[in-house]
Amino acid sequence: MKKVAFYTLGCKLNFSETSTLARLMEQHGYERVEFNQNPDIFVINTCSVTDNADKKCRKIVREAQKINPDGYVAILGCYAQLKPKEIAEIPGVDAVLGASEKFRLHELMATFEKVPTGQPAQVFNSPIEEAIEYHASYSLNDRTRTFLKVQDGCDYPCAYCTIPLARGKSRSDTVANVVRAAQEIAERGVKEIVLTGVNIGDFGLSSGPGLADQREATFFDLIRALDEVEGIERFRISSIEPNLLTDEIIAFVAQSKRFVPHFHVPLQSGSNRVLGLMRRRYKRELYVDRVQKIKELMPHACIGVDVIVGHPGETGELFKETYQFLNELPISYLHVFTYSERPNTTALAIKPTVPGHTRAERSKMLHILSDKKRRAFYDSQVGRTATVLFEEDVENAERRTGRMQGFTENYVRVVAQYDPLLINETLPVRLTAINANGLMEAEESEAVLETH
């Protein structure tokens, strides 16, 4: 039995696909091991959102060679679709699988041979236009909560983004299949599912030959069906575009049995001028309306924001617009991305470009703002009773000192005294104070004391 190890770079979607690929390999007679356990085969699932992701891929290949110089190295994922020839020249890489080929990993492994030193890797890479099939995926055992893929690909022509080139057109699973997957996950004892995809608000487009662009359902249809799945205590929406986050979705989450009051809504810029250059499908006024609607119905909801700094055409004044816009919004945290040039994107033709040191300065400013926003949000939660899903995370420093952690329904990270009986349990606690590490302290509420 050959041993195979997986390493995942990038997003929650990649984690869900890696986990599914690993289960497929096990079903075909391979033993899954950890990366450092001298596997025969290394599989690296890549991201290519930024240059750093590309560099990380090369670093992981070097580490694999140190662990087992004779090990077979296969690269798949977004980077593999976008730059197969470049990856094929990386020393130590033996195979490159594109978007249409990665779910044939177990089948193609039968043809794989170790590439002689100095020779390029085998490349299995079809044009992205052929990536029309949908492959259901969900993660298990990789992390505490499960990431359930419901959608893939994207039809949005954002100026800075390579995802449509790496994953193809928007396509989805069916509502029935997603519900069935959620039921399977519930049977394994998982309490929380995070719905993930490239553009999940676009859920409902069918996949397969002759079916592209046929819409059979909507994201609202999906969440209504999932809300009835027994055994899952929480559904969390990973990220949804503001123009696809409708009033009916917000209102449904507000009264849902299982969907939690946590929204991650990409903004990218608080300047309408820059949003236009980015070719985004909304203006900042719509974004304000979405945030206000959430807070009106769910005052304690957590709202996360994606924002890009240094996009071509972003002058100092336009960046100030973004900063002031974010500063005034009642949001909870930011995910800040520094713009990096990506081949074959329309942003490359936009002038003026922003110098690297200026991008770094703007990124630092927004990271500081994010810390302030998160602290203010946590401060607003002190004294409340919330439900926490406790998890065991052995890599967390708090855990090694007799502590455990978990998240409230509105995504406040909580630490408490370690108790093995509480692992993977959702229990009410009273949020008491923010500690020196910026995490929320909690104590058992009376409701817990009466039953625990």
C-alpha cells in the first residue's frame, strides 16, 4: 500500500477539495499519512491569488524533496491550471494536473512515473473552457468544522482576478445533493458546516455538457432546505457578494433555526471610482444598505469584509475614501489583500500603478483598523450570553496551557478552561472579558451549570 500525503494552500474551497481527493485515494487503496511521515506521493493543492501563493508552492516542493527525495510530487489547483509549464520546470515536480484533471488524480496515478532529474514534469491540463463538470466536495478531519462546497467557478470579470481563468464558469451542485451531503456530515457527529465556493451567491447554475447557464435553483432555495437538516446545529455562510446578498437571505438568517448571524461580504474598495476600475457589480451605497439591513435585523451580527489595497488607479485620495468608508461602517473585522499583478487580467492596463511601498503602507493602515474594529466588536459582546461550539485545537497556545477555544454563533473566539466533556459541544456561556491575547474569556452560564 503506497502512502500519500496532502498539503493545501489557499481557501476553504481548496480544503474541501483536498479532503475529498484524499478520501478518493483511500478508496483506491492508498494510505493517507501526514506530510512529514515519509510518503511515497506528495499532493500539493495550490492557490494563485497572489505571488506569495506561488512562492509557497515552490517552498512546499522543496520540503517534500527533503522528506523523501524519491517521493512523487503532484501539483494541482489554481496555480496548476494557470501556469502548468512554469510548474513543470520546478525541480522535484513530477506531474501537474489542471482544473478538469484534478478529480481524476486516483485514475491518473496509475500512469505516473518519477521524472528524471532535469526533465520537465508530465502535464495534464485541458483548456479552462473544458472545466464544466461539477465535483462535490467536503472536508472531514482536517479542521474542526466542515467546509461544504456548494458552487465552483465564477462568471464575474473582476479586473484583478484570475479565478475564472483557474476554475472556469460558474456551476453548482443540486439542492438535493447538498442536503444529502449535509446529512452524511451530520451522521459523522459534525456540529457546524461552512458553506463554501467561489461565488456561492450565484448558486443554482447546472453543470455538465449542454447544461451550462441553466439555473435550476437559487442560494435562497438552498439555505431554506439546509435549515431543515437534523443533526447540524450551525450553518455558516463563508462569503457572499453584496449584490447577491438579498433582503430575503438576510431576513431568513435572522429567524433561522441553524444559520448563524455571521456574514463575510467582499467590498474590495470603498471608492466608487476604484470599484468601477475593478469592474465590480455594485457601488458602495449598496454595500452600506446591506450592512445596515444586517444590523437592523441582527444587532449582534458579525460582519467581515474583504478589501484590496494598491489596485491600479487607487490614488491617495481614493484610498482615503476607502479608509473613511470602512472606519464609519459598523463592521467587525477586515481581510486585507495587497494587490499583486496577475497575468492575463485587465487591471494590468490600468494606470497609474501604485508603488510597492505605498501598497505596504496602506495595507498596514487597514490591518490596524481591522484590529480596532475587532476589539470594538468584542467589547460590545462582553456581558452577553452566547452559544459556543468548543473545539480541540492542539496547535493553539491556549490549549497547551490547559485552555480550549471555540467560536460563538457570531464568530467571537472564546477561550475557557479545558474540559474534555465540552469538546464538540455547543453550550451557553457568559462572555466576561477580553484577555491580553485579544480573545474573549467566558464562564459557564447558569444554564450550563444546571446541566453539566
